[in-house]
Amino acid sequence: MYTTLATGLLLATLVSAQVGVSGAETPKSSDYTPQQIADGTAFNNVSRMALENMQYNLSHGNTTTNCTYGNAQQRQEWRTLDPATRKSFTSAATCLMNMPPTHMTATEAPYYPGVKSRHDEYVATHINYTLNVHDTADFFAWHRTFIHFWEQDLKNLCGYTGVLPYWNWALDAESLQDSPLFTGDEYSMGSNGKYIANRTDTWLAAQDVTYPPGTGGGCVYSGPFANVTVHLGPLDLPNTNNVNSSFQYNPRCLERDLNPWFTENYNTYTNLTTTLLDNIYITDFQAITQGYNSATNKFGVHGGAHWGGGGSMSDFHSSPADPLFFIHHGMIDRFFTIWQNLDIYRRQNVISGTSTLGNSPPSAEMTLDDMLPFGFVAADVRFGDVMDTFGGPLCYRYD
Ligand SMILES: *[C@@H]1O[C@H](CO)[C@@H](O)[C@H](O)[C@H]1NC(C)=O
Ligand SMILES: *[C@@H]1O[C@H](CO)[C@@H](O)[C@H](O)[C@H]1NC(C)=O
Ligand SMILES: *[C@@H]1O[C@H](CO)[C@@H](O)[C@H](O)[C@H]1NC(C)=O
Ligand SMILES: *[C@@H]1O[C@H](CO)[C@@H](O)[C@H](O)[C@H]1NC(C)=O
Ligand SMILES: *[C@@H]1O[C@H](CO)[C@@H](O)[C@H](O)[C@H]1NC(C)=O
Ligand SMILES: *[C@@H]1O[C@H](CO)[C@@H](O)[C@H](O)[C@H]1NC(C)=O
Ligand SMILES: *[C@@H]1O[C@H](CO)[C@@H](O)[C@H](O)[C@H]1NC(C)=O
Ligand SMILES: *[C@@H]1O[C@H](CO)[C@@H](O)[C@H](O)[C@H]1NC(C)=O
Ligand SMILES: *[C@@H]1O[C@H](CO)[C@@H](O)[C@H](O)[C@H]1NC(C)=O
Ligand SMILES: [Cu+2]
């Protein structure tokens, strides 16, 4: 009896000692003041802790690949790139939009009338699998791999020599329309959409939320993506003439509607930090990040920045049409990577859920041996090979 109790205590101690591999306990919101949570101090502190855990883990384990903490590509926040790199990044993104498809065959082409470019192959693949990669077990891993392939294409097909940057929304949450990302100069991510006045509030049935119009609404009018023609979608936008079939050819301009209402409610440092620290189970963390199954957080940091970007970015199926999607998902991936590394031992390979949105229609629980589908983007990838940013085809970390 006493022995059992003592063994139980010892086991409990051993398990909790493994919480942080570098010896640190997994941090909680209550470790920080509301001010530290609101101003980013807490978020920056835990992101550094996650990096220290990652570095410790990599330097003490068995090396199975040539990818090390030291030689991994380091992804940076968009505004910390020098102007020349930013310009070569957006030029490479434009290059993929002007390049013919590389994977779609002549036999397949008639089924995909809207696929005109390499970039459209990404959009079409996302459209195809939208209901299999959101509110599913593989939301984080699938999008991580999707943006990895796009980054490889920028390098291999368009000569980009930098890294995929990420967009830290919290830096812009209170005044999104004033973000340096959207100044519309040649070093920016392109402008807002042209302002459309006198619009009314919009009610979104799925969330039962009414939101005010944003600060743009029309076509991106200056900077890198001013003259882009989007070919696919939209499929699900409110107040819009949506396409009648998934891959319909529907040429139009790239639209944005920067809307601080979303980012100030869903993408502040407070929102990021509480989501990251208060959800210790993957089931909760992935649901709250996306805004599923929450009465109070209906968009999460993921939906908040999609709707905050507005226009093309807010179409559930075709949002990768805007290159902003890829740096937004860079931040989603950084967010997941931090969460994983705060407790590597428990979180590195943990998954939960099926391969259908909200398990509707019902499907099997996914396993790490399942293959994730990449359609016209690339060959399918084993789920378990992309749980670690140092594993499988991946070799990068965040700064
Ligand atoms: C996090 O903040 C605490 C308290 O200020 C500090 O002791 C610790 O060194 C910080 N950790 C990192 C990794 O920055
Ligand atoms: C490292 O690899 C060796 C040889 O394969 C094995 O014997 C050892 O148990 C491994 N250590 C760890 C910590 O995985
Ligand atoms: C690691 O590097 C060595 C030497 O450069 C090379 O021979 C080997 O194929 C590499 N292994 C992997 C998994 O990339
Ligand atoms: C917007 O509404 C105001 C006030 O009703 C009106 O004066 C203005 O002409 C409208 N602008 C547009 C672009 O419709
Ligand atoms: C967009 O196209 C127009 C008309 O061809 C041209 O005047 C303008 O310079 C282009 N803008 C950019 C940013 O390429
Ligand atoms: C979808 O079909 C309806 C009815 O034929 C048509 O009015 C609408 O323009 C079509 N939408 C698009 C984007 O082609
Ligand atoms: C996000 O944070 C802001 C404060 O920065 C707060 O007002 C808002 O309620 C939070 N949103 C959610 C969904 O918790
Ligand atoms: C590194 O993380 C992996 C995945 O959880 C774990 O199996 C391994 O034991 C860790 N290595 C060290 C040295 O903590
Ligand atoms: C769409 O999904 C089907 C079924 O998995 C697949 O055969 C097809 O190649 C996919 N197309 C794209 C563009 O992803
Ligand atoms: Cu997506």
C-alpha cells in the first residue's frame, strides 16, 4: 500500500520532470501579469522558451538527419526582412502566378478550367481538400507542408534565395490598415483594396456574428500584386457572386478589405498568448486556434487574420489566391511549433481527430501513418514525417 503510493508519487515526479526537456516547466497564463500578456512580453518569453527546448532536444538526441538547429533555415517576421529581400519574395510569388501549371496533365485540364498557372495549382489543391484539412487532425501539419512546398517553389522555380517570412498579426492587430505590410510601395505585400464607401454590416450565418465593413473592399491597387488576376473562386463569400462549380474559371482582380475589427478581437497578443498557454490538449488547441467549438472565440487567431485580410483572403476555399495566405500560415505554423516545443515530449507527435471537417461526414481517426494529399502541389506526404520542422522533407525553425 505504502509502496504503491510512493511509486505513484515517484512516477508523477518523473512525468512532470519531462514537461520541459531543458528543465523548465511548461508556462501558464498565470505566470504573467495581464500587462505582460497584452504587450507581447509573455508571448516573446514563451517563444524563446520553446526555442531553448528545441535546441536542447536536438543537441541531446540521436541525429537522424543532417538537419540541425544550427543549419536549419530560420524563418523571420516579414518586417524584419531587408527591403531587397521583401521585393525578391513578392517578385518570386508573382513569378509563380505567371508560370504555367507544372503538375496538371492535359487529361486533367478539362476538369480544372480555372487553373491557369503554377500558383493556381496551389489554389485548386486547397479548394479540393478544404473540407479535409480544416477542423481535422491534420490542419496544422497539412498547412505546414503546403506552405513549405510553396517556399520550395519560390526557390527552385523562381530563384528566390531567402526564407518564407511569417506575419505576426499581433503587431498590427489594433490598426491593421496602418500595417507596414500594406503600404502599397514596392517593398510591401501590396496595398489594401480600393476603399468602397457606404457598405453595411454583414451577418455570417455559420458563426452567427455581424461584422462592420473593413477599410478597403475593392481591388489591390498598388504595390507588388496590383495587377494580379485571380482565376479561381470565390466559393463561400457573403454578398458575392460565388462560382457555381469548384474549379470554375472566374477571372477578376485580387481583393482586400483590411478589417481591424477582426484583428483587434481575435489577433492581439492577449488572444495569442491565452490560446497558446491555456490549451494543453491538442484537441482544444487546434479547435480554439481555428475558432471551432467555441461560444466566445468564433474565429480564433486563424479565422481572425483571414477575415481581417478580407476580400480574397476571406474565402474559405480559395484564400491561397492572395500570397498573404502564405505568410499568415507561416505565423499559424510558428504558433503550432511554439506550442509543440513548450512540451516536446508530450506534444511533438500528438494528433487528434479525423480527416473530415468536424467529423462530418464521419471518418476514421487519423494516424501518423496516413498520407496527406497534395494534389497538384506535390506528392503525398506521410503525416508523421511533418510533425517536426526538422523531420522528413522539412528543415527550418522560427526566429
Ligand atoms: C522568461 O521570463 C522570465 C521572467 O522574467 C525570465 O526569468 C526568463 O529568463 C525568460 N525566459 C526566456 C527564455 O526568455
Ligand atoms: C541512440 O541510438 C543508439 C544506436 O542506434 C541506441 O542504442 C540508443 O538507445 C539511442 N538513444 C536514444 C536516446 O534514443
Ligand atoms: C548527410 O550528409 C552526408 C555528407 O554530406 C551525406 O553523405 C548524406 O547523404 C546526408 N544524409 C542525409 C539524410 O541527407
Ligand atoms: C455615401 O453616403 C453618403 C451619405 O448618404 C453620400 O453623400 C455619398 O455620396 C455616398 N457615397 C457613395 C460612394 O455612395
Ligand atoms: C498595373 O498595370 C497598369 C496598367 O497596365 C500599369 O500602369 C501599372 O504600372 C501596373 N502596376 C504595377 C504595380 O505593376
Ligand atoms: C452562377 O450561376 C448563376 C445562375 O446561372 C449566374 O447568375 C452566376 O453569374 C454564376 N456565377 C458565376 C460566378 O459565374
Ligand atoms: C482578444 O483580446 C482582446 C484584448 O486584446 C479582448 O478584448 C478580446 O475579447 C479577446 N478575444 C477573445 C475571443 O478572447
Ligand atoms: C526530443 O523529443 C522527442 C519527441 O518527443 C523525444 O522522443 C526525445 O526523447 C527528446 N529528446 C531529448 C533529448 O529530450
Ligand atoms: C482532388 O481530389 C481527388 C480525390 O482525392 C484527386 O483525385 C485529385 O487529384 C485532386 N485534385 C487536386 C487538384 O487536388
Ligand atoms: Cu486552409
